[in-house]
Amino acid sequence: ADMNSEITWSEYNGILNSKQMGDYCAAVGITLPEAYDLFEILDVDGSQSLSVNEFVKGCLKLRGHCTRMDIAQFRHKVESDVTAMKSDVEDLRLLLQQHVQQVQDAMQAHGPLTPALHLHDPNNVAEEV
């Protein structure tokens, strides 16, 4: 395949149990369960496909051992993402609280809800009860 060819998750999944994939996994030092996760890890844009180039570059980046700096960078990124998510959740909580208050205020200002409607004829004409 040329370096611009794409492999989809379906195609990748289809070759996971092949002898060639087993040999490849052994050669690069990963287990078959790790190979299942590899596609998702490399598919950073969530497109459910990878170019051969993306796949090869991604595999090369994953070679070798993790350094303390790699772990520190990952931890910093995760902590930063969690902080951002907490802020987003708080913003949503405040917005929801404002909307609930607006609905309560509107209900108090307009009095009770309109009377229930009863459908009494086959033409579905509504009639107040």
C-alpha cells in the first residue's frame, strides 16, 4: 500500500487475529489486546480511519520506554483537561440554575397553568373542562 492509503477500523479489526498481525505485534513488543487499543489511540481525529503514514508515525512514537518527562507531560495535560472540564460543568450548572429561576419567575408572574383540555369528538376539537 502507498503511504496515502487509508485503513478503516473495520479493515484493521479484520486483520487483528491474522498471523501477520501476531508477528507484527511480537516484533514491536505489544500484545494483541494492546493492538486492539492501538487504532483508537492513533485515530486522534476520531475519523475511524488512518493513513498508512499516520499509522507508521504513530507506531514509531510509541516505541521505547516512557520517560519521567513523558509521564509528567501526560499528567499535566490530564490535570489541565480536568480543570477545564470542572470549569465547564460549573458554568453549565450556573446557567441551568438561571434558567430554572427564570421559569419559576415566569410561572409566578402568569399565575396557574391554563385549564386542562379534553378531546370530546372524533374531529379532535379541544374543549375546556
